[in-house]
Amino acid sequence: MTQRRMRLLTVETILDAALVCIDESGQLTMTELAKKLGTTASSVYHHLDGRAAIIEALRERVLSAVELPLMDSSSWDVQIRSWMHSFRHAMAQHPNLIPLAMEQTITAGRALVGYDRIAGLLQAAGVAPKYVIVWLSVLECYALGSALDLAAPDEAWRVGREDLPTLSNALELASRGRQRADEAFELGVDALLLGLRTRLEMHR
Amino acid sequence: MTQRRMRLLTVETILDAALVCIDESGQLTMTELAKKLGTTASSVYHHLDGRAAIIEALRERVLSAVELPLMDSSSWDVQIRSWMHSFRHAMAQHPNLIPLAMEQTITAGRALVGYDRIAGLLQAAGVAPKYVIVWLSVLECYALGSALDLAAPDEAWRVGREDLPTLSNALELASRGRQRADEAFELGVDALLLGLRTRLEMHR
């Protein structure tokens, strides 16, 4: 039995189990992971160099579903928008991975290719090279915050008091659930790109 | 000893312990919480009506540090900006609470007052009542994504390959660590508010 388990222990089976750990509990410890795999932490280390390496491999796996933006400078905003959609969608499948992934340096290869393309598109739009990383951070923060927002319940706010008429009224008129989250995401991406474009024009 | 523990079990001590659980492990289970308090889950239920109630009380506690925006329509953008700062700062103290708080309906009283004021400011700016909630969602997603970004390491990206010159060059020129995160946050808030203002003017 032990031999069979040892034979089945591959990078892929470890990553599968690690993602289940994170999805279920919001955390990843080598002890819990080894337990789930029916093996020891040192056997896991034989395949993957610890917790950070596993989280990085999971970032790579989850973001491999994200379509790489085309380096088409004539449609930089379309390309950025489409990457943000795809990025949010991929991360929203594993919301518990988001805080863990944000805590560590991004080194995952294909993920970096995506960021490199977005960096190129921002430069093509007219962003000065020294501001490219802060813009990349802005887009990422918004996409990840919005990915977490997809886990919100249908009723995101509930006002059980009489003294907040503005919020109560707004909630009565507003869309709910997935529709609210999707509309908000679109609106925010629109506003960010419009803000970026207006800013670039002001400095031209 | 048991009696002493029972006497010490108050809403406040439960919330203290729950926040430690979340900060440490990124999750909250009634079993773990009771264990940390040296009591039983049913004793905890005697004070607070379960996990959701505890997370809601923690939202209230953490957001009680956020200054309520003034209902000054002449400076709606200043008020919104200042609330976003304060909101991001408060949530960034407990990043692990963010995904848990986003998963459930917001009912915490003082938190709702803050949202009600922002809703009022958005309406004062010219946002139609039926779009107030989506705008509130946009601002919240960005503030929460940015709060998580404060947990990023000094080196947020590392390119260990030759074929991504745009990203490599951008990283060399960019600020790092806390400065990167803060500059990005300001830039994003600027862009969102500029995008909102431009949009409102276009529809006027």
C-alpha cells in the first residue's frame, strides 16, 4: 500500500491535493497536505520545494487558463479588458488561493508572460516605463478584489434599520447576486481605463 | 478553573480569540475557537449566534476604526478618497478576514452607516440611484484588493528569464514594497474617480 502511494505521488497529485486543502480550509500546511496524500512531508518535499513552491505552481496552473493578451497596440484597451476578465474568472474558481498567492513573489513562468504582455500594452498606450508596474498593480488589485466579490452572497448588504434611507433605497433599485458583481466589474474596468486614457491625454 | 474560564467568557474575549484564529490560520471553525478559549462550542453559542455572527461582529470591530465620511457634497471625491484610505488601512490589519467577510451579507451596523454615507456622496456626485450599489461595489473591490496587496512581499514580481524584457525593465524602474503598493492605490483611486467624473460629464 505504501509503495502504491509512493508510486502515485507526482507533482500533479500533490498540486491536486494542495488545491483541495486550500479550497476547503483557506490554508496550506505541509503537515495537512502530507496527511491528505497519505504520505510524509519529506516525501512531498522530494517533488516540490516546500509550501511557497506549491503555491507558485498553483498560481501557474490556475493562471494557465488565462488567455495571453495579444501585443496589438491599436487595441490596447480591448486586450487589457479581456485579460482582466479572464484573470478574474480564473482566480474566482479558487478564491481562497488569492490571499496566499498575493503574499508571495510572483515567479510562475506563464503568469509572468501575461504580465509582460500587459506591461507592453500599457507602454503602447503611453504609460511611462517607470509607472508600468504601479498600473499593473492597480489592474491586478481590482481584478483580484472583484474575483473575491464573486463569492459574495446574493444579498451583499442588508439594512435592518430605519435610519439609512439612501443605502436602503439604492439596494431596492440595484441588481443582485452574480449580476451585481458582473456589472460592478465592467463598470470598474471602464472607469479605470477611462481614467487612464484621460490621464494620458492630460499629460500629452 | 472551569468556573474562572466561564466567568471570563464574554463577547469581547470570544471576538479577540476569533480574530487570532483568523489571523493565524485564515479560517474560523467553532471547534478551533472553543479549543482556543478552553471552553465548548455551545458555551460560545451562548454569547454569539455562530460563525457568521462572529465574522459580522469582527467586521464591525475592524471597520469601527474607519472614519465616517462627512456628508459634504461639495467635496464628494475628497470624502470618498478619504474613506477608501481608511477602509483599506483597517482591513489590511487583518487580511485573512477579507475573504471571510466578503463571503457573507453585510449587516454590521456602523459599517452600514459608512456605506450609507458613501451612497449619499455618490448620489450627490450625480450617480443615478440605481447605479449606486454597483459603484459601491467597485470602490469596495478596489479597496479590498489593495488591502490584500499590502501583504505582498517587497519584490512582488521576479523575472528569472531573458525573454520578458518589458516586464524586467519596468521592474528595474519601479518602486518596491510598501511604496509600490501605496503609489498603486493612489493611482487607482485617482483613475476610478476621474473615470467616474468623466462618465458623469459625458452623460450630462
